Amino acid sequence: MNFKRFPLPDLAAHLSDYLRGQGIEVVLSGGACVTIYSQNKYLSYDLDFVLTSYVARRKLRETMRTIGFSEDGRHFRHPDTPFIIEFLSPPLSVGQEPVKNITEIIKRDKILKLLSPTDCIKDRLAAFYHWNDRQSLEQAILVSLSQRVDLREIRRWSLREGMAEKLAIFRESLKKRRAAHRLHR
């Protein structure tokens, strides 16, 4: 298949649908969700799929090879697309909590399962909280500005993660960005 003209959401949906047909269930997470939810204000070139149950690496390799992807370390690459694919082991979680809400979107008549906007923010904040990744903080803000999210749930989760101080940084940064956004309208 020629993936040259597939934008990230379409490629993710195509792969997800194909994998489901091969008995492999996945949920998109990471920066690719930010790309989708921010309407490309952030561009990720890796698609992180979390397996919903254990799948042998050999099966993943064979399944991806049938559609032209080759294994490159822990990633899979295809000559027709700049996007790299990675499969993450289950369980699907953000920080110490399992993910309960999965969002489904349809692209090119294919179903893509991905983190909800709220869980996408938690996923990005986890990188900020635990590794001080400022780019992930910015990604969490972009999703917050672009989507309806449950800020109370993000607060509850953040406190459970023991991250009250970094939650305050997120909330203050978001407040400033919202104010700047209103000024520029």
C-alpha cells in the first residue's frame, strides 16, 4: 500500500483497523494524539500504539511486514511515510492509573481508538511530572486549548500522582495561554 499521502490521523486509523483485522487491538497514545487533538499545532512523527493485550514481537513483525513496514530497532518504518510506528506493552495507563475512557474517531472509513483528550493531557503531564519534559507540558496546554477536557479529573489524577507543585505550574501556564489567546482574537 502507498502511504505517501496519508496524514498522521489517516495512517493511524488505517494501521489500527488493519491490526484489528489481524487480531491485534491497539490504542494510540503519546504525541500523535496531541497532533490529532491540536489540529496539527504540534506535529509528531511517531505513532505510539499501546497493545491492549500481549502480542509476541514475532507476530507484530510479520503483521507489519505484510504491509511494507520493516523493523528498525524497537520501531517500524515504511519507505512511503516519514512516520515511525512503535508498539508499547500493556496495560494502557497514565501514570499509575489504568485508562478507562477510549475515544474512537473515523478516518477514511477506518476506526481509530485513542486516548481521550483528558487522558492525552494526563499522558503528556506524566512526562512533565516525572521527567520534567517541558515540551510535554506545552503539548498538554495545546490539547487543553483545543478540546473540551475535564480539568477536575486532571487535578484529581495529578494529586494522586503526588504532583501538586507541578500541577500548579500547568494550571498557571494554561491560565496565561488562555488570557493571551483571548487578547489575540
